[in-house]
Amino acid sequence: MKVRDAEVKTPGQVYKELAKTVAPKEMKRITAILNTAAGLKIYAEGFEKKEAKALESKAAELSAEDLTIEEFVSQAKYVEGEEGSGVAETTAAEDVYGAMGYAMDQSGQFTESSTVCSMGFNAWNSAGEDAVISAGHCSEDGTTTILGLAEQSAPNVFDGVGAKLGTFGFNQFGGPGNSGFTMEELNSMTEEEFEKLEPGTDISVIDDINPELNLHAAVSQWPEGQDERDRVINVTGVSKALIGSEACSAGRTTGWSCSEIYGEGVFFVYGQNDTVRSVWGYSAYNPGQTVLDQGDSGGPVLVGSKAVGINSANSGGEDRIENNADDVAMYTSLDDVFKKRYIDGYTLKFHVNTPNITVENGTEVEPGDAITGTMVDPSKGTVIRVIVDGKLYKTVELEANGTFSFPAPEEPGKFEFSLVAKDGYNQSEKVSGNVVVVEPAVEPETPEEEPTEPETPEEEPTEPETPEEDDKSEAPKDQKDDDKSEAPKDQKDDDKSEAPKDQKDDDKSEAPKDQKDDDKSEAPKDQKDDDKSEAPKDQKDDEPTKSTTPKETPKKDDPLADTGANSVPLIAAGGAMALAGAAFLLFRRSARRQG
């Protein structure tokens, strides 16, 4: 293998060697071959460093073809392996992100009166099919037809209609059924009648998505001088925006821009048939219409990476003049949309971070031991699915701090598994791991010692020897004994036993010659015993960027703006607002344009 040679030191040379020696299916694992500061590296999906290291000693046994990536790296003199994600996918016209534009026309054909809006967030319907969330007013009360994606080379630069997108499904602008009020009706209301009004919304769903499109859980940031698909931000969930938050909105007209949200409440926007529609949402600063302008309607609004709103309308500020410092941007509140179930059954697509296994591959564990991991910024409702042999092994809930664990199986041997974090139809990339289940260590049993009682021998009674007459039991000469045994000669006997011959007898019994005996009976020879029982022997007890400046919209002296239905080329669907509460009196005489 040339890869063992010193001259194989460049990505190109390594690639040629890979093509010759590695199995074709293994080539699909390769993400990149790069020269890095740490040396030449192959990035491959599921790369096992330990396996490659272990194979270094088996060079002679390896063939020169159909190698695995690990086998190749084990023999490569100047190459290391790293975890990759497999073959990367190119950015194509079929890739669709929030904030991209789409074109519409009531005739169903592209004409001079065609209009444009922006997509908000890619989504799922209740069956897990693709959908897109946008603004309700873009559908023109359900009367217009989506022509397709609006291809652009830069914000507000329309290059033509691209791939088919889908059709409008649910749409609501204002009250139920796209209801609103005429200016006469609104102006004739009493304060009490006005306060009882239930605010509406500005939301739509695009269904029947072109199956050839790839809808991502991300939003375009419209990088300057690049395609809108070249820089995106992953959406990680839905949230309510707080007053004072910096919110970033995006759309096909102004690109990507950020400003501060300064209010939440009801605003009023012109709709179809000269009616005024109420919408609940947020208001933000929009100096010179640089944050939100015509054509941005329907685009996404985020705080950080959380989806908070949909572009709805723009307006001149207190002076009612557009394109100056006090202009206002208005966003439909997604929190309100989901709480009131306007689009019940639909959920946003969002990025789910890949779980991290905190137990090193190959670790020895005992049956039932915890295999642990962590997850960064999980959304509420996220669970970890443990997959073994392509089948669901366990579903594990996350702790509040993002940690999780599941038990090792009872069967000994290598246990290989994969983890996927999942929230609804949204899921993370798969990560794989393995441990070795070993038999639990057997500890020697320490026997419980039972207390033993000393053995008490049964005492056999001994009868005193009574010497027979004529001295049948003679005591040894000169024996001294202080015990209760036979006394030596010359012992006086006060006992009542019979004394042998020639013994003086003061008692009623006869004692042996010269024996002194104070006992009542004769003890056996040489026996020393003061106890009544025998004692036992020797017993022992022991773990953002500023967007390009948009085209300016001509100032209008008439505070009541157009509805976005004028027949001019590529008119952006439009609308406007009035604030709730104390500001209502100001805006009751003056509505604003749709975004």
C-alpha cells in the first residue's frame, strides 16, 4: 500500500489511494479529506479511533483492497481519522428555507400584477407532511394562487419564478373567516364596544408542498453578495417574545435585519374590500423601513434561534410619514397563534441538537449500569430514542438540566446502540455508541459466625476408694497432697472411714497407716481437679448583519394606505397597524399598510 509511503502526504494523493483500496460502500462514509493544523485527516461517518488504533499491529494480515476506513487509517503513515457526517449535500434550487420569496397571481399565471410575499417557517401538518407558515393577508382572503418560488440573486432583486411551491390551505386575516370592519363601523363603536372586540390574527398555511422540494428547519439570513441559501440559521423552537428583546426579521425585500420589540397588543391593518382587520402581535422599531417593507410579509421573526412571529405590516410612526426614523414594524405573535389554535395540527420544523454520549465507547459495564448522556438546549417535549438493531429499544425522558441515562442490558457481550433526540416530527441526527456488558464481579461470601457454647463434659461420678482390710489400697510413701486426695503416711484421720491395721483409731472409720486425711473420702491417685466441669481447649471468637438598504417606498400624504392589490409589476402584498390601548384614538382614524 502506497499509503504507508512517505510521499502520500496530500489530500489528492490520499484520495487516489482510498479509491484503490477502500470498499466502494466505505467511500460513502467520507465527508472530507483535509490538511489541517493538526495534520492530514479523513472525516468519515461513524469513524472509530479505537478500532483504527487496534488494527495498527495487524498490517500484514490486511488485504490491499476492500478495506474499511478504519483499516486504511491504521496503515496510513501520515493520516488520522475523525468523526464526520457522511457525504455532504450540495445547496440546490430544491432547498427551501424560511424568508425566501414566493410569487402569486389571482389568474394563476405570472402577469404584471403578480405579487410577492415571503415564507415564514417550514412546518409539518398533523400527518407529518411538509407545510409552510406565512401571513394570512398574502392569500388575499384565499383568492390568489401561488405560482412558485421567487428566485432572487439579492434582496429585492427578482430573477424569475422558480420551482412550484404549494397551495394556500388555512388562512385568516383579522377575525374568523377573514372578517373585518369598515371604517364607518369602527368609528361608530363606543369605547365599551371596542374593548369587547376579540383581536384576530394574520396567519396562513401553505399545503400540498412540491415533493421535489427539501424544506429545512432553518431561515435564510440573506448574506450580502451570495445566494439566499448560502447562510442560514437553524430554528430551535417556538417562544413568546418579551418587550425589550432584540428580534431579527427576514424577507425577500429587506433581507435580514434586527431591532427592538417595544410593545405587544392589537394593531389594525387594511384588508380586502376596504375593511380594517385586527391582529394581535408585537411592534418593533423600523427606521426608514429597513427592517420590514413591502414584500417581507409572511417572513420569519426570531429572538435568538426561537421563532416568535410572522412579518405582518409596516407603518409610519407618530408623524404618519413613512421612510423616516420613527417607522414601525408589526409582527403576528406565534405564541398567540398556537395558544388559540388557529392552525391546530401544524407544528414548526425546528433543529434538534444531537445528543452526546458521555460513556466512552468500549467501556465495561455491568448489567443494569447507567449509560449516560447530555443534550444542549433541548426543547420541551424532547425525548431520547435508543435504537438497537434497527428497532426501538427504549424511550428516555430528559432531566431538566438536559442529562439522560438508560440501563445496560442483562445479557453479557458488546452492546451497540444509536441515539436520536426527537420532538414530534422533528429529530436530531443519529449518534452511535457501544459498551461491553460484563458479568458482575462475585465477592467472596463472609460466613456469619454463630457463637458456640463451651462443651460441658458429662461428669462421671467417682466413688471414693475404700481400702479393703488388710491394706488392699496402700498409699504411696512420703506423698504430699494438699488436695482432696489420699494423704501421705503419718496423716491424722478424722474421717469416719475404716483405718488399716495397726492404725490408731480415734474415728469411727479406719485410715491407712500414718495418713493424715481431712476428707470424708479417699481421692484417686495423683488427680488434681478443683472444678466441677472441663473447659474447652483453646476456643477462639473471631461513585446579524445589517441588510442592504431596501428600495424606498414613496411617501404618502394619505394615512390610509393601499391594500396591496394595485396592478403594478411585482407589487408586494401590503398592510398596516394601529396600536391598542391609549394609542387607539390616534390609529382609529389611521390604519397602516401590510408588509
